[in-house]
Amino acid sequence: MQTELISIVAPILKKAGDKIIEIYNSDEFNVVDLKEDDSPLTLADVASNNEIIKGLKDNFDFPIISEELENAAYESRKDFKTFWCVDPLDGTKEFINRNGEFTVNIALIENGLPVFGGIYVPVKDVYYFGVEGKGAFKREGKGELEKLHVNQNSGDWIAVGSKSHANPIEKEFYQRIGVKDSFSVGSSLKFCMVAEGSADFYYRSGPTMEWDIAAGHAILRAAGGEVFKDIDCKEVFTYNKQNLLNGPFLATSTTKLK
């Protein structure tokens, strides 16, 4: 079932990405509203969400938690065993800044853990997938799936950080454990960088939401890495919390920190 998800979800990601690109290349790309938390909302967020919700509902009966939906109260969703966790446009600031580093994200959560994730990069026509028990993959356009695996280096580590939300606490952590170099990218691409071996760590001290990281977490897990609730790598990050707001987390290729 989960391997088949790639063939079903990939076209949904593509259709959502095409909607985003239509707006990205139009005069309306920068039409922005502000949500209650003052985060930006574009026409592309809404168009992508509509496409994803339709695609998932046409193919599955699982409930959906999405950034752009009025999600069920915890009393209703606390019994969700399997559900979709969706971020229709991750990296809205990257979208507005027109740097191309934004993604479409769909994850399947079972019993609190991500068992499938799909990330699509519309500007590059590149897909990343993670399937529990089967592995992580990258695909360019209509090409073949390329297997991914984390580096699992024992030293000379490289960190990837946020382009829009860098924090001195994160830099201090990297210095403490002996990270050799770092670079920044936008959106959930940071998880993909760790999954494909371009980086070893992505530490985020500031707030995110579950849909921001679910698909990336699934891909990283399938590639041999993990996302932890703390820098001691003791407790794996889980989903469908009472509050969908995340605390700090560490996405890593290795638990052997100095």
C-alpha cells in the first residue's frame, strides 16, 4: 500500500505545484493576506490546498489536517489513528521573495509517526518521497526514482539552516558539537538535504507547526535519519498533539554527537 502511495500522491503534488507556478508567474503572485498569527497567505496557498484536498479525498478516506483548513478540535481528532498532514505551500516567504525554494508537502501519519511523505519542488520539478520500510527517493520530473540515504558521518559535519528564521541558539549548538560548515535553504528542503546526504543536521529552536515538518520527517526517517524532540536525541518527534505547534527539534543523520 505505502509503495503505491508514490504513484497516487505524485500527480496530486504535481497538480498543486502547477497551480502555484501559474500564480508565481502571474501578476498576482504577491497578493498576500495575513492570517491570525500574522503569517502570510497567498492565492497560491489556497489554490494548492484546494487541489490537494480534492486529490486526497478522491483517493482515500483518511481525515486531513492542513495548514489551510479549519482543522478539527483535539477532542475530535485525538482518536485519529491514520491521517494526512498537509502543507500546501511551505516557504511562503520564499515564494513571495521569488527565490524558488518553496515546496508542496503531503505526509501520512500512523499512530503518531510519519510513514509516508511526499515533497514537490515546483520550480525545479523535483520530487522527494519517503516510504516506511522501503526507503527514501528523489525523482526529477518524469525520471526514475533515485534511492537516498543519509551520510551518517562520524565527523566533519555540515548543518543546514533556515533562510528566513535563523537563530543564534542554533549556531551555538552547531559550534558546540563541532559542525564544520553550514548553509541555508528555504522550506522543507532542509529535511531533503539531510536525507540525501548534503547535510547532517537541521536544528530548529523556534516555533513551527506539525504540517511544516511531517513530510520532511517521513522522508528523513526512510533515508535512515530521524527527527528528535531534543538535542540529546532521546525522544522521537510525534504528531497529532493537543497543540499542533511544535517545540524545538533536531533533524539528524546520526545520534553520535560529540
